[in-house]
Amino acid sequence: MEQITGKNILVTGVTGWVAGPIATTLAANGNTVFGAARFKDATKREPLEAKGVNTISIDLASSRFDEVPDGIDLVLNFAVAKVSSFDLAFAANADGAANLMEHCKGAEAFFHCSSTAVYEPDDHNPRLETDALGDSHRPMPGMTTYSISKIAAEVLVRHTSQRLGMPTVIARLNVPYGDTYGWMTFQLMMMERNIPIPVHTNQPTSYSPIHSDDMIRSLPYLLTLASAPATIVNWGGDEVTSIEEWCAEMGRLTGLTPTFAPTDATIAAIVPELTKMHSTGFKPEVTWREGIRRQIAATRPDLLK
């Protein structure tokens, strides 16, 4: 499938790990991209502007969208607030997403990045889009509001999509990573310092990580699912692996030895079932082993054996 080009695209959460590379790639592919964040630190605009992204300031928590230009064709909503206050989490993650849809109601489609954090973990069984929802991230320090506010966001996005007749896809993202970001970067630093890495007591702590390259490639495929009311689809890589396994691979590549600290105060295994994603014709290309090798080569080449 051809990649997206020639569109006016609003990408929210553009200072984050996931949205930044997506925005800069879309800009390089011939789109006019407006990268939105609060930009309290003005210096964060410069790297994005240098790569062709037009930066604008918005605030989902207060529904401040005055800098959003008219004529947006496509909205990619990656903004998320990871806060301890439920009031603020609902305002930013749920109310803000719905109000953004209202503001951009003339757009061709709305892409809302949700999370597999909305699922109730069930041992290591893959989670279908129709499976039970739950508060999977509450045990994780600093993530008390995350799962519930992401569920609330899905409810409001689906409702607003139906009310406005706005084609929308809600993509439940599993573990994103890229050449310069991801859980693995922090875990490698922990390995270097002999700090035990938290894993769930119900081991292995399994996920389906997806590389940034594949996330970008998948967008036009996933957008074929956009409908009113919104369609929900799981979004992840084809290979199931675990924190334990990918840390062992980082050890093989660097000579460092991971140690683990099993605990219930972390996220349990959540593996997405990907039949609906595959139905679009999309198949990820970057294997997790190759992705991790690339990440270490980009961020810590000094550690590669």
C-alpha cells in the first residue's frame, strides 16, 4: 500500500517517543504536517521544525486548539497525560480527544492511539479486541490513572465518531520502540549499572513489541478500517517476546548480564491478538532481535561486542 502523501495532517503528542518520528516521516513524504504539543519548553520545537514539521501549541486538558489551522485532512492523536489525578487524566485523555474531534470535524479521518493497557490480563492468552477490559496498569508506580482514562477516551472517541459521522480508528498499541527509544533503552542502562529489572511474578512478562518503522508503514493500512462509529484494532508486532527474553538478547549483544526482580507491582503480560490488523494486509517487517540490535547500535554503539 502506498504511504500517505499530499495531506494536511495534525499529529498530537509530537514531543513524545511515538509521535515525533511519525510526524517527521510524514513531513518527509510530502505532507504538510502540524506537530502539536503544549511546548512549554520552546527548544523542543527546533528539532521538529528542522525536519519540516510545523509546530503548534495545543492543550487537550483545557481543550485549547486556537493554533490548529483550518483544512486538516487527517488527525493522528498520540497525545497522552500520565498523571496521578483522575480529573486531569480524564480531561486530557478523554474529554480532550473528543473535543479535538469536534474542532477537526471536517477531517477525512481521525486516528486515535489507544493502548493494550485497557485489557484485563488473562495469564498469557492473546487479547482480542472484544475481550474484557480492566485496570492492568494500576500496579505500576505512576500509572494509577492510565488504563481507566484510556478506556474512558475510547468511549468518548467512539461516541463522538458516531455522532459526527467521522471515520475513526482506535488502535490499541502494545509496546512501541524504535532506534532511539523504548523500554529497552532504560533496561539496558539498568543492566549496565547492575540494577535488577522489574518483571511480573507471572513470568514470562510477554508482549508484542512493534518497531517505529513498522508503525509508520502500518498507518495507511489501519486507516482503511476508519468508520463511524469507530473501529477498534490491536496494534503490535508479529512476534511474541518478553522482557526476560529481550534483556537476554541485549546481554548477548553487549556482554552485560541482566538480573530480574519479580514483583506484582508492575504490568502483567499482555499479548494482542492481531487477526484484525493482518486483515488490512499489513505485516510487520522488523523482527524484535533486529530492532534491538539497531537500537543499541544507534544509542550505545560503544556497548556492542
